[in-house]
Amino acid sequence: MPEEKQPKPWGGGDHLYPLLLAGAVGAWLWWRNRQPLPTSSNTTMSGRVCIVTGANAGIGKATATALAQRGARVVLACRSPTKCAAACEDIRRRVPGAALDALSLDLSSVESIRGFVETFHKTGLPLHVLVNNAGKPGTIRGMEQSMVVNHLGPFLLTHLLLPDLRKASAAAAAPASAIGHGDREQSPENVPGTGPSSRIVNVGSRLEKRGNLWAAAVSDGGGDTAVPPGTRWFQPPPRKKHDAFGLYGSSKLCNMLFTFELDRRLEAARSGGRRLVTANIVTPGIVNTKLGDGTVSPWVAWAGAPLKAALMRTADKGAETVVWAATSPEIEEIGGGKFFGDKNEVPCSDASRDEDLARQLWEATEQAVGLEESERVV
């Protein structure tokens, strides 16, 4: 009888090669995710004021740090005053002499957003850059929480701060006497000059392609897919349609629609003059942050932490394109209404470019956040 082949012990060549390959791939990914992107410029931000939401950790903190390194005065807008103060201390250790302000902001609360803007105005500071970074999954007060924090809150905050962004950009190009100090109703788009534009940078995600505004989708059959008024756009879907990534993706789709519609309106408002404010949206890539930890059990988050650290980008690398969009002179030539990844324009979903859907979403959001007529500045 032919002699039977004995199975090779674990560790033999047939088993070892896949392990070595996996280890090599993992090591390469770890190295790649820590390499900085090509640097196009290290634009000084001296004399410019930036607000960064969700700046106490992750991409927001990394963005605030990078802006401070370029000389900007950075307002860290965070829900937790304690965590915000700790982030300021940490940034000052990395950037001695950094000009930082810590202000409380809860994007799930209309009262907190309005209070934040009022407090910011009392500082007397101009505003040149707004980075809408904060994000969170979940549900709150009958509305899907990622919609509230990722879309509704930033929509209201941006509207309330847009006059400040316009005014600061106009002031950079012309004497204050030519703008009309304190006159928020005067449109400064016709003020001559070539100063840098103010920037709105929204942090998005490629998961927007998973988004499905189920309650707002136009349907021939009507029913629960007919376009509803007001806040029903932002309620959680029926449980049978629940999908954590899909819900988060839907909020990111709203970010895309909002950004593109905002930039179209900013373009239309300039009446042939210079462009004062640009609005763009950025994907930071797959970044090792704590954003999704609340969606899994603590032991899964703990067990997966080493894998996340090895395979995902660092927050510093994730923030690079955000900072580029907020500071680079290239944006003056590229313009607004773009979706960037790794400092280049990247494809987005067809739904995100749907202008009719964007206008409907805009009107529904105005209702949901209680935007007053005088605050509808675009």
C-alpha cells in the first residue's frame, strides 16, 4: 500500500506563507497610513481666525493643531468644556504660544448653537474659516441623531456665521470704511480686491454613497417614500429599514447636498464681483477615531483597537486634506462646490449632485432648525 502523506505541522511552508504575506501587507498599510500627503503649501494663517467644531479629539483636534501651527487663532467648539480645555492644553504643548479659545457648542441643541454664535460675536473676532467637523451616530428627540449633529446643527451654525465669513473676506480686500462696519445686510460681494476668500470646509465621507433619504425620496407610489414636510425628513426609518452605516451615510449625503447647494447660492450672490466665501467638502479617509465606538459593544471596540491602529489612518493624516482645503491658495483657483480626498477632487454619488433634491432638503432643513427670514442670508 502506498504510504499516506502526513499532514504538515502548523508552521510549515503551506501555512507560513499566508501569515508572512498578511504580516507584510499589514506592515505596509501601517507605514502608508502614517506617511504625510504631498505638501503643496504651508500657507501662513497669521491674522486669520478659524472655528473648528468637535475639536477636542480625532480629526477636529488634529485640524485645530495644524491651523495653530500655521499661526491661526483657533476657536475650539466642543460639547464638553472639560475635554475642550484638555485639548487646548495638549495643543499648546505641541504648539507653544498657540492662540486658542475654547467655547461650548452642542450641535444637537438649537439653543446651544445660537448661544455659541452670540458668545463668539461678543469676542469681537473676525471669522475666516469654519470647519464643520463634529459628527455622531444615533437618535435623539425623535430625529436621527447623525442627521441632527451632522446636518441640522452645521446647517444652522453655518447660516448664523456666514455674515461674519463674508465680512472678514471683504475686510481683507478693502478698507473697513468701504464695507460698512456692523452692517450685516449690505452685500460685500461687489467690494473690489484680491484678498483671500473665507472658507467653509465640511467634513464628509465616501459613505454618502450608502445614503438613502428614504423619507424624502420621490416615489411614483407615494406612501412612506413620498416627500414629507419639515422634520419628517430627519426621522429614523422603520426598523425593518434600519442600517447604522446607511443612516450615517444618509447624514453624509445631506452634507454633500448642503455643501453643493450652499456654494451654488454663494456663487449666485456675488453679482459679478469677487468671490468672498467658498464652500467645499472633504473626505478624510478611513481614520482611527472613536466616532463609531458607540455602535459596537465595548469588548468588540477593545479587541479591535490594535487592528484599527494598524490598518487605519492617523487623525493627523486624516486632517491633512481638511487643512489644505481651509488654507491652500489653490482653492482660490479651484473654487467651491467640490468633494476632495487626498488633496484632489474625487467622484461622488449622482444623488449628491441632484439640484432639485438639494433645494427640497434646504427648505426642509430651514423649517426643522427654525431659521428666521432675516437669517436666510443665501
